[in-house]
Amino acid sequence: MQLLSCLPYLLICAASVSAGDWRLSGPFGGSARAIAIDPQNRNTLLAGARDSLLFRSDDGGASWRLLHFPSATPGTIDALIIDPNASGHFYAGLDAGDSPDSGVYESKDGGQSWQVLPGLRGLRIESLSIAPADARIMAAGTSKGVYLSIDAGENWRRASKESNSEMQDITALAFDPTNSATVYAGTPHLPWKSTDAGENWHPIHAGLIDDSDIFSIRVDPKQPRLVYASACSGIYRSEDSGESWAKLHGIPGTHRRTHIITADPRNSSIIFAGTTLGLFKSPDGGRSWRHLSADQVNWMVFDPIDPNVFYLATEYAGILKTSDSGETFHPSNAGFANHTLNQITGIGKHLFASSVYEGRYGGVFTSDDGGLEWRLRANQEALLGRNLNSLMTASASGELLFAASEDAVLKSTDGGKAWSTITIKPKITKGKAAPHFGKLRIHALRAIQLDRKLTLFAGTQSGLFRSTDGGAAWERVAVAGLTGVPVLAVYAPPRESTRVAVRTKDYLFISDDLGRTWRQANLAVNTYYVYDVAVPIDVDAPLLAATSRGVLQSVDGGAHWAIVENGVPAATVNSVRFHPERKLEAYLVQYGRVYRSWDGGTSWQLFPSEGLENSSINFLWVAPEIPGRIFALSAARGALVFDIPLADVTKQPVGMASSKE
């Protein structure tokens, strides 16, 4: 694939996009699972993603806005339809597992409001199709077979027999363009066909490799007997309405899954195949192919006016757009965010965040404006093939960073662009044999900068290690109950401090002198599953723990703990954080709701949470030196930002009542 420029791929965000009071700030791009275009208005597009995210563009993909989608259970939007006869009439198919939130959702007002269609509630939706000859006739591919509607989705009937175990998961659907009673269905076990509106079905697999997963089916609009099917075993062509198939060659076998097969609307001889390793184009009906892009394609749509323009929904690069029939692509992701972020750190407005399992489109992102605009700094290749579980800055300039993956400590001296590994080598005491640990599994890393001196703590499966020389040498922390025990997490105050805490499977240990001495906190980690610990700078301030049973507070340095129920439910808390400037101000997140405390966690008030609805927030962070800015890192939406009004930064807002739930 020829890119128009390298820069657009690296510049992830052009502007922060509103999503209620909390804003999606990026990084933009990520996984796009489905895409649809309005046949009556080429500028209107829908894009579906993980975490029940649905985006709309009104300018041909130049910018996107997040629509309010009502599902309370995170799922994947794998199928989208825009009614060809009514702009603003949308259908979205949601796969939320066995949750009752799975189903087909309908909007008649351009995505402002949605209703789940009652006949399909609770069914995982893997595909949707609308009959070209009559837009009132629809098919839904569900986890329990094919469902058909003849009244634009108002009513549905099961069109495949419950007893047919081969037609349980319907991965692809297509109607004959001239006869709506003829329906094709793809399954994980080859394709099927009905010629009587679903009353009867028969398998059509002559010529296909046994047990091929069928991902898409395309019936030629001008030659209905010409049918294509894409599968895990390749691409197939039928010239007799699917009764027999011939495999098309020319695409390498390494591109095992072809998610979509389609053709140029003006010329059915020009075929496109979207595979796990990119987009292919054939100018001669599949006899020869050219590789146009290297990004996994999940779906694609053509501009209804100019077929040279089309859009790809890709697994890692977000939305790609071409204006020259695939010769060049450029990302169209401003406002579209579907990254999984797990860490954020920074000094002043110079911030860094990390994502996991995103290949060349994820890794370490950086922002120079306090988290409103992000760009990719180092992908997984630059990180030496590793996914990070820890990331932190270790200098005022932001040039020195440390990170950790499961098998290595990493270091960057150029602001996160290039990385090298550090081996944890314990110091050898004179006269003693060197300890042998084998290859250490690293769970957590923390860097503490104090008076220009850097101390590193590494939590490993063989205990806690400490370095005071930038990782060149390490000493094993020898403390009863901690020595040799797997250390799962390391916590420190939000600003420079000598305090640090570490968590094992059973206990929490606290040090007030940078790890020279330790005391065991009486926190029953094995009773309360601990997700996060907030350590204040002030030794007299309370400690807080986010647990599976609520937020716990200790006012005596960890000797005793109690669940706080004043203003916050005693239920799972994902993350808790002290403000870096105001020592008794704290924040926590619980089921997508944020709470704030002004008194060290003794009481809590519901904080504005609009924009976080139904989101999986794993990590809260308050930016040092940007005291009014809070970040929420999500499992799929990237970073969300909340800017506290200036009048609220220094005082408790009047009229904010405690939440009584």
C-alpha cells in the first residue's frame, strides 16, 4: 500500500471530540468492526467497534462523533445497515455474548435514540442483510440461526430450524437481487441456501474445502447466478447460484481469513477481497490479484456516487479511505477511538500512554498538550515485540522513561522513541555466591524521582527488587513475608515522596523511606480482591484501596481497614487516586461512575460521569501540573478527559450532593 504521507498515520488526533462532559481525547484509530454508508447521502457513514461503540460521520469520514448507544453490556457491533429509502433510519447488530443486551437495535432519528427490536432481544448478531428488491425484507444472522422480517424489522420469525445444529451461528447473509425469497447464509460449517423465504434450507458446499467458515457472500446484482463467498480457506466463485464452487487462486495462503468479498459497483469484474493481512484487488474476475494494503480488513463500503472512493473498517488502523480505487489510502479517524490503554504518565503537558496487543498501530503514544492530542511514538516493534504493563517518566524533560513487560524492564533516553532492555542483576555480597533466579517474570515497575535521585522498584514473581543506579544493579528486598514472594503491584504517591507500597497475593507492605524498611499492612488481600491502592504523600493522610467489595480506608497507616459506604456503594471499585496537589482530594471509579472525596476518602460524592456510560474504565489518573484535568483509561475508548472548571479547582462546588445508593 502506498501511503499519502507517513505523518497522518502517526498523528492520531487532530482535536478532542466531545462525548458529554467527559471527552474522547484519543488516541484515535484502533479496531473498526463494521461500516455502512448512506446510499442517499455519501457524506453520512456509521462505524461500529468493540465495547458497544458506534460512531457517525457527516463529512465523508473527515470527522466522527460517538453516538449514545443504549447497551449496558459491552459487546461488538459487527453489522450495520442504513435504510436505502430513508436517511437516518439505522440498524445495528450487537454481539454482547449471552447478555440480554445482544440483538438488533433500530434508530429512526439518525442515531440520537435507539430501541432494541423485541423479536431478537438476547440473540448475538453476527450479520445483517436487506433485500435489494424490497427494503422492508431483512435477514438477521444470529447465534440461533436465521431470522427474517417482512416489515422493516417490526416483527421477526425464525427461518432456520432449531433442530438444524449446522445453522446456529450465521456469519454471513445475502439476498438474490431479483428474488427476495432466495437467501444465502454462511456458517462456521459452510454455506446454505433457501429459495422459499427460509421455509426450507439446503447446504451448498460442492467444491468448498470441508468445514470452511464463511465470512461473506456476494451475489452479483446484474448476474444473480454469479455468487462469491469468502472463507477461512480462501475465496470461492459459483456460476450456478451456489450449487457448485471453484476456488480462486492468487492470494497467498498466509492470508487465511477473507472477511469480505465484494466488487466495483460499476464493473463486476473488478473484485476486492479483504483479508487478515490486507486488501487485494482483481481486475479480471479473480484470475489475478494485486495486494493493495497490509491492514486487516473487517468490512468495506463504496461511495454511492463515485466507486473510486471507498472505506475500509480495519482491525488496527481504524477507518481507511481511498479516492483512487485502492491505489492509496489515508486514515479517516478524527473522533473515532477504539484503543485499549492501560498506563498513563507524564510531566506537565508532556504525557505518555501505552496500549497493548495492537501491533504496529499501538505501543507508546505521546502528547505535548496535556492529553488532548496524541501521536504514536513507539509501536510494538520499537518496543522489541513487547506489550507493557508499566510505564513511567523519570526526568523533568520527559526524555528518560522506564517501562516493563512480562519478561523485561525497558529504558528509553529519547522520549520513548527507541528502547533497550535492562537485565535485573542482583548485587553480589562479597564472599557470597550470586543468587540464581532464572528469567524473572515482571509484574510491575515504579520509578520514584526525589531530589534528582532515581529509585526503581520492580515487582517480580521472585520478590521485590530495588535499584538506585538507573537499573544497572539491583538489590533484592529482604523482608519477612515479602522475600521470594511474587509481588503483583507497586504503588507510590502522585508526586515526589519517600513512600511506596507493594502488593502480594496475600498482603500489602508499606515503606516510608524508599524501601529501606517495611511494615506489613493489615489488609486482607485474599479476602478483598485489590485492584488499586492510593498512597498519599502525607504520612498522616489515610490510605485507600479499590477492592472487589468497595473502597477501603485506613487512617492508621495500614494497621486497620474499613469499607467506606458514605456516598459510594460497597461494590467493586476499579481504580482510586489521590490528587497530586490537594492531599485530601481523591477520586474513584465504579461501574463507569466517578466519585470524588474531599476528606481523604471518608465520604464521597458522585462526580459528573456523562460520557462514561457503559464504558469499562480500568484506570483513573490526575495529571500533575494540570490540576484540573482527570483522565479515565478505558478498555476500548482510549483516554477520556474531564476538565474541572477553574472555579472548582480550588474549592468544593456548592450544591454537589452525596450519592445515596
